Amino acid sequence: MTTPLILVTGAGGFIGGHLVAELQRQGGCRVRAVDIKPLAEWYQVFAQAENVQLDLQLRDACMHACDGVNDVYQLAADMGGMGFIETHKAECMLSVLINTHMLVAAKEQRCKRFFYSSSACAYNLELQRSEEIVPLKESDAYPAMPEDGYGWEKLFSERMCRHFTEDYGLYTRVARFHNVYGPFGTWDGGREKVPAAICRKVIEAKETGRHDIGVWGDGKQTRSFMYIDDCIRGIRMIMESDAVREPINLGSSEIVTINGLVDIVEAIGGVKLQRHYDLTAPKGVNGRNSDNTLVRARLGWEPSLPLREGMRLTYEWVYGQYVARRAGKQVTL
């Protein structure tokens, strides 16, 4: 029997790199890792994988990527943290080219299964106006009013997955990610998300002796954050399950304010900083949290790593990157 070939797109990025690592650890398959970035800019590279640089906005590139593939994990997207997606809406929407061409290629190349990484940004904004929130359940995506740009692209691509299943019989699975964080991800440069950004800011304040930190918004925004290992475990379970055929939440229900997250990182760094609140900066919705009722019932999945421990691991990794860059070594941002 031929060993199945698994395709991971966006493999040079944060979640994609960790997924390739997990597939390599488990064994029993060949992995084709694809990203638009040159190999030297990937966060993680595995010699055992077939590592390919392709622009998946192009249909021919998607056909090449899916050739001979059994399972597709479609993680490729042009995105970043709130500072990026609020100011690059057209770029985020252009990721629909990747999703469209990947679905077409998966169908035409007779791939068996297709996983799509959606986002909690697909949820109705009217339910996220207040910090005092009710956790978002899967049905709350409709009536549709998602995050402008990025959220609309995610919701539209979810619908494409649904109709490729209905019209062509393609096995699709969709997870709505809620704020994934951890090592081997963007931590500087404008695309970083809030956990890595706060780690970097606390490290910078401590190392420079300035002892102050800028916080976007008033710090009262509420969020939940899921450590990367829990995310990868959830992705694999969703892909393998016959009990999950509609988009499903993949996130932590452990809620924290942005001020609370700064508190956690300050404690890890052993420092207390003066906070300066930038009310003009992109801050996203006021409140967002994941309702995990469905994913617990269908898969028995729940994040296992507490936020404080995950942030400690993330802080240690970002600190290592910060020190390496300061020493003049090449790091991946």
C-alpha cells in the first residue's frame, strides 16, 4: 500500500509549521509542505518533508500542490494580528483566491479530505460589542456581519467548503480558530498577535530599563487564547471525525482581559510596568470568547494547557529570539 501524501499549506507559518512537526512525529505518511515564502524565512523546516515554495493564489500552483495528495490542510492566508487585518482588508480578502483554487484543485486532483482554517472573526460583530460577553456558539455566525475584510473572506470560504461537499462530494472540515499562540510564530514587524506582542514589549521594557508599555485600546477588551499544541490536537481530531460536518469552534473558554494578559506576562518577566493606553490603535472587538459546548460533545476536546503556562513557554521563546537578534544573529520574525 502506498504511504498517503499529506499536504500542509502555509507550512512556513506558525500553525502550519507546528502541524508539519506533528505529522512528522506521528509518522505513517509523507508530508508536502508548501508556502509562498523562501525556505530561509520559514519558522520551522523539516528535512523529511517535501518542502516547496509556491504562490497558491495561482490555480496552476494549487494543482501542482494537490497532485497525488490524500489529505489537504489549507492553512495558507495573508493575515496577521489586529494591527494588520484592520489596515490591510483588501490583502486579507485576496486570500479567497487561495481558498477557491485550493478547493478546485482538491476536487480535480481527487484528494480525499480537505481541512480549512477559519476564524472567530467570522462571527457577527453585534455580539461582540461589550466586554461582558456571552461565549460565541457556532450558530452565531448568522445573520452574517463578520469582521470587515478578513472575517468576510473566512465566512465566504466556509460556504465554499460547504457547497463543494454538497455539489461535488468533497470531504471538508472547517474549524473556527480563536486566538492561537505559542512559540515559532510572528513576534515583531506588524503582523504579530497580542500574546507575542505583549511578550516582546515586556522583554523590551525590562531589557532597556524603560519600564513602560504601550497597550492598544483601554485594556478592558476580553479574549480567550489557545496554545498551539491544543490547536494541533484539535485540528487532527476534527479532520478525522465523522461527527463534525459543519464549522466548529476551536478555542479556549478561559477568558482574560488584555490588562490581565499584561499582568500575566509582567509576572513571568518579574517586572511591573507603567501602562500607556493608545485609544486610537486597532483594538478589535470589545469582547470575544469561545463556546466549547459542541466541540466537547462531539469530540471530547478541551484545551489542556492553562494560559499562564502557555504564556510562560511563549515568553521564553520570544526572549530567546530577542536576545539572538540583539546579538546580530538572523531570526525569523
